[in-house]
Amino acid sequence: MEKPIRIASSIDLAPTLLDACGLQPPEGVRLDGMSLLPLMKGDVGNDTWPDRTLYFQWHRGDAPEMGRAFAARSQQWKLVQAQGAEGTTFEPRLELYDISADPFELHDQAAERTELVEDLRKAYGQWFADVTAGPHAQPPRIVIGKPAENPTALTRQDWRGPRAGWRPVDQGYWDVEVGEAGKYQVSVQVAKVPGATAVHLKVGDIDVEQPIAPDQTEVKFAPVPLPPGPARIEPWIVTGGSTVGVRSAEVARVE
């Protein structure tokens, strides 16, 4: 039997691996994907594999936003709203492509198939409401101080705040979970910023500042005591009349 080609996504990895190992998901865990093992083994055909719609959304920031840079993909059709990937305000534009006949997405059929556009848009809205319901949709905290990863690297990819970004003038912070009480040393990597005079660090109740030389690219702060639980690590460069963020940071439990 010829193995059929069917759409799949990363959500199918866990169900497929569990199926291949003859295991069931943990009790109370609902998996969004499907096991691809029957497809891989050639046990099913095109007429028996169910059609479904997969959803994708670009996201950067503290909370997902409905309608920003998303796609809804069935076996044949793909609804795309690509606006908003820059992280700024946007005007939504829905596009519809017949992937089976137009894999390069050259011919937008949204104007001709308005009912299908609306059906896929509503289905996307239901999916968004489902995956953003409950506390699991909140940004996860980065665990620090555990033996499995000590020190812990903190990059701009994971920082938060209204000024968080990739530009030299951007600034952010990291929400962390202190895994074990102890003394923690924070080291920050900095760019050469004209007029920079110091690097400031706030961690919990700790608020310290350390001078920086013009050619210095790393600053190590003295270890600070931290209790277990949630905390915020917020370093920035002082440049006289303004502040900018650091390149990255490293946190190590030293005692």
C-alpha cells in the first residue's frame, strides 16, 4: 500500500511516540495531536484518515493575542492572517489558498470563498480560546539554582517587559523561579554603549550598581541571598540620561 501524505505538526510527536512504545498518556493529560504511527506503517489509506485543521500562531510578548499572525491549515485549504508579526499594531488581512492546487500560495481565493474563510476563522477562534484558557497560558518562569542546570543562561529570547526586544536600545527582565535557597551570582554580558557609566541590577529586594569601563563586556556582581520561589532578575546599563538592556545574563547558585 502506498503510504498517504497527510498534514502533521509538532503536536503529533508525543502521541506518536507513546503509540510506538505501547504507552498511554499520563492520567488527566489531554493531547492535542494524533498518533502518526498508522500512517508511517501504511496501515491506513487516504479514505480512512480523518481530515483535520491545524493551527499556528506567531507570538512574542507577555500574552498571546487573538488574530495576530496566524494560520489555519486543513488538508486542502490554508487560511492565513500574516499581519502583526512585527509586534506592532496591524490591520488584519485574511488570505485563503488551495494548497493542493497552489502549494506556493500565489492565488488568494478569500474573496471567492467567503463562507470557507468564515468557517476557518471561527474554528481558529475556538482553538485560540481553548489553548489560552487556564493558568498554563501564562509565561513560564525560568527555574534557576537546580543541580540539573547551574548556572542558568538568560537571553533576550526569554525576557519580558514593555521595552523587551532585540535592538541595542531595548531593555527587559527575566521572571525566574528560585529552585533552592542560597547565594546566587549574576553575571551580565554587555555591549559597548557610548556614555555607559554603570550596570544596575535588581533582584528581589537587592538593588545594586557597579561601575563599568568603556571596553568592558562582562560584569559580575557579588553573590546575593535569594529565598526559594518566584523572583525577577532585572539588569540594565546606565548611560547618563537613559538606560538600555544588557545582551544576556548568567545566574549561578554558588552556596
